[in-house]
Amino acid sequence: MSDSGYRTGREGEFTYRGHTLDELQAMDVDEVAELLPARQRRTIERGLSAQQEKLLDEAREAGQEETANDPIRTHLRNMPILPAFVGKTFEVYTGQSFERVYVEPEMLGHYLGEFQLTRTSVEHGQAGIGATRSSKFVPLK
């Protein structure tokens, strides 16, 4: 088995590219960035924005406080999921509302926005009997 990605060991312990979750959480952000896929690594190497730094600080503080169950609200769908986010609940903005995302270890290296879709599937009604080709579209009410 290759050492790229995550896997669960014999004891059921989560590892990401050969490191346990505790080891990842003890690492600096730059050390974790070396393990991430190229796009996420480049995001961190270019420097996180002020809002992204603030979100990271909020996630670290939420782990230390007793109110760790309160969700963290954010519009930052382009924030890479880092080990500090694991076990926390975020409310990610979809363009219309905030939807909850519980971050699990398997989500490391992805973006927050990947777990809340911004578009809904469209279902159209059926055309009636005797409908012509031009009037086959019937909107749902």
C-alpha cells in the first residue's frame, strides 16, 4: 500500500501520509503544508489571508474552551482543512444559508466548500397530453 493519503491502521488509528492525528495536530502549519496536495500546499505557502488566519485561530481556541460544541460560522469556502479543524463543527455559507459541516480526519487536505454544495438539482414537471414540442416545458409550482 502506498504512503499517499490517509488510511486506518490495524488498531483503527487514523494516519495521514504516515502521521497520526496527534502528530499532525502538534505540527506547525508549514510542516502540515508539506504533506498536503499541491493546490492546498500552494495556498498555505503563498500565505493565508487575514480572514483565514482568524478562522484558524478561532478553531484553535474552540478546542481549548468548554464551548467546543458551538459551530464556527464562516464564508471561507476556500479554506483548506487543517488538523486544527478536526472534530469541530463549522457552518459554511452556501450563498443562501449556513449549512453545518462536521470535520472528520478523512477530510484533511480538502476545502471546506467541498462538503456543502451551492447548487441544488432541478426537477422539471412533465408535459401534458397533446402538448406540442414548444410547450413541453412545464415549471414546477
